[in-house]
Amino acid sequence: MVEKIYLGKQKSKLEMRLEIDLTESHYCKLCSLADSSGYIEIPNRWGIFSLLRKIAYENSIKNGMANEELIRVFGISQRTILTVRKKLQF
């Protein structure tokens, strides 16, 4: 659920490929985040949505929301609810 972007060694090539202008400091910051192959990973929208949804239903479980309400509001299964409840007990 991530997109990989190759930075390369030349800022100008990256700017042309992505059609953006980067300051030297922004480019250096991106390079510091890159892996050894020169790639950075950017989460896609679905990945971000899924993570925020998981945070929301875990917080609702912590706050004592009833199982039926969790199923209705978040569309999660009974199995997911039981798994999260077990995880939160530790």
C-alpha cells in the first residue's frame, strides 16, 4: 500500500519527472529519507484510510463501544473485534 519514488542523483531529473520545483533543502531532506537504492516510499490514500480506520475502531473498542455498534459503524467482523480486544488486554 505504498508507492515507491526513485530520487536519483540529480535534483533536476526528479523535478522534471514529477513536474515540481524543489528547493535544495527539500531535495536533501528527501535524500536523507531514501533507502540505500535511492527510493522513498509514500503511502497511498487507501493505506492512509485503512490505518485511520483501524485507529478509530481500536479507540472505540478501548472506550467500550458495543460489538454490534462496532460492526454497524466500522463494518468490521466479530473476529476482528475479538482479536483487538485480546491485543488490548496486554
